[in-house]
Amino acid sequence: MTDHNKKYERFNVARRLEHILLILSFSTLAVTGLIQKYALNSVSIALISFLGGIEIVRIIHRIAAITFFLEGVYHFILLAYLLYVKRKEATMIPGIKDGFDAIHELLHNIGLRKEGPKMPRYNYAEKMEYLAMIWGYFLMGLTGFMLWNPILTTRLFPGEFVPAAKVAHGLEAVLAVLAILLWHFYHVHIKKWNWSMFKGFLTHHEMVEEHGAELEKIEMGEPEPEIDPVVYKKRMKLFTPVSIVFSVFMVGLVIFLANYEETAITTVPRVYAEVDVFVPRTPTPFPTQIPSPTPDMMVANSWDGGIDYLFEQKCGLCHGESGGLSVKTYSGIIQGGDSGMAVIPGRPDESLIMQIQAPGNEHPGQFSDEELERVRIWIVNGARK
């Protein structure tokens, strides 16, 4: 007779700790990454300021990235141990049954089948989410280290790989966060709150609902095949040195990539000093008549004459070629972004860039007083190309 009060172990302590570390590292990466991708958003600006500035945000992001990466190394070594040494079943690999289970559950959800499918240890949705996690791990790791080391990247690949990596890294981050919120969070925490990854066990009722096929195997009392000690020892002789070499190589690779370049994180030290803020004695009338600039003045203070380089150095990190405001091209800066017109030729007071970069705002990539005045004159003169 079945004991309906019985509890079934699903995850041991090591697996639960691994999952908690995954939650912490992924959440930290998501928050610190998205506020850099959407740096002009008011929430992003507030969070960056709360965390201590963009430099601190980048450091936190990279510490979380290293943690996430090394956790993956541990997971792959554990996976190799379970599959090769202990010959465990690869329960996370999708099979034909998962396809039938998906169709069966769809028919059940729309009322065409009375009962839902009996799921194995991991159902088709969990397997797809796991594979998506593995895909994101490799893609985010590759593109992240490319952005961390742009000089090394351009020595190995064409320069276009760096902006391509930035686009892929940012969009995959958005996709991953949405998948967690809309897919994982719904199935695990809204549809039915599942505590097994924290408590380690499921009740009999939960097993019937979520993993009926696995429950049947457990209740049938099928023993796990034992490994012959001689065979186990032979497998460990190969697994141990290979896993050690792999671990040392991956840790060394992380140390190398984390210290190879300083350009991605080094910034000019902050200087805290009391300075006189420029305040015009009389307001500038609008519209104003300004003298016609000479040809030399037009070239020196034009987009192609250096304004483009100024925007690239101060704003290029957050405002690249995709999403929101783009400072990469003249047409992009004139077109503006999601928040409005960044530059309105002849109207510096109405141009969003002058409002955001006003002294005292401490905006990421803040212009100096001289640079801001140069941009103001450029806009007054019609924001010439």
C-alpha cells in the first residue's frame, strides 16, 4: 500500500547549493548587465548611482561572470563523472517520448484528453530550459570575454566581431531574463510553488502530478545497477587526471582573460574639486543671430571635424549601433533615441544631450566643461556634418 505522506528525495545538498549559486550569479549578471545596456533609463541611472558608479557596476558584473563560468566548469565535470564513471542515465537529454509528452499535455490542456502525461524525472519543458541554459552559457561566455578583451579579439578576428559580440551579448541577456521570468518563474513558482530545489524532496502528491513515470519506477523498487569495483577504479584512473587537467586549464583561461587587458575597465580617476559652474550673465535670446562661421571654424567644429570622436569616446560604450540612441553615425545622433531628440540643430537648450550632460548631473560618460561648450557651439551652428 502506498504511503501518501512519504517524501522522495529529488536533489541532494550539493545540487541545491549549486542551484543557489546559480540564482545569485545569474541575478547579479542580469541586473548589472541590463542597467549597462539601457544606461539612459532613469531606473538604470539610479541603480548605477546606488551601486557606486559605472566602474563598480562593471567590476560586480565581471565577478558574477567568473562565478557563473566556474560553476559551469564544475557542472560539466560532475556531468562527466555521472555519465562516464557511474553510467547514470542522461535524464536531461530530450528523446522521442518528450515529443509525445508535449503533444499529450497540449491535448490535455485544451480538453481533448482526460489525463495528462506521466512525466519522467525531467519533463520536456525542463529539458528544453536546461539546453537553453547551456546554449546561453557558451554564447554569453564567449561574447562576454570578447567584450572584456577587445584588443585580443581584433588580433584574432576582424574588428566587426566586437560590435557583433556586443549585440549578441545584450540581446541574449534580454532573452534569458525574459525566459526566466515568463517561463521558469511561471512553471516553478506561480503555477505551483516547487520547493524541491531548496528542501530537496517532493511529496507523493507532487510526484504524481509532476513526475508520474519516475514515481512508478521508484515504487516498483527497481534497484540501481551496481558498478563493479574493478571497473569503477579503471574508469576513475582515466577520469581523475582528465578532470584535473580540464579544471586547471579552464581556471587558467579565466585568470588569463580576466587580466589580459585593462582597457575595458580602466577609467580616468575621479577628481573632486570645487569649481565655478558656468552661468551666463544674461539669457541668450532665441532665436539668436550668430555670425557666419568661417570655413576653418566649420571644419574644426563639425561632426566629421571631431565631434564624432568626442561622442564615440564619451558615449560609445552605452550607445552603440543598436537599440535606443546611437552615437556611431551622424544620422543616428540627429535621429535621436527612445527618450527624444538628442540634438536639435540650432537649439541647444532643447537638445536632450545638453540637458542630460548639464554640470552636476554626474551622467555616465560626463563631458568636461570645455567639451560641453564645444558641443553647445556645434549645435548652435546648426550641428553641421
